[in-house]
Amino acid sequence: MDMSSIMASQLRSLQSTVQLSVLNNALAMNTAAATDMLKSLSNQSVAAHPHKGASVDVQA
């Protein structure tokens, strides 16, 4: 093998490694964001229905 093909092979390997690293970091960030969002949902109070149970309409 000549030097050019060895370097091209190493460059492809490096590009693949960097791409996997970037994807792994993005996945970790999205997972952390989703976890934080789910935790914040449990801290919110339950909103009351806007009109259900607020008044009773009884006509004879």
C-alpha cells in the first residue's frame, strides 16, 4: 500500500469516529433535556377544567 491510501483509510476512520462522537453527545443532550422536561411536568399543578363543576344549571 502506498502512503496516500493509508492516509485516506485513516481519515475515513477518523471521520467515522468523530461522527459517532457527535451523535453520541447529541443523544445524551436530548436525553437529559427530555428527563428535565418530564421532571418539570410532575412539579406543575393540575389545571382545573374551565367550566366543569363550576356551575349547575337546573331548570324545572
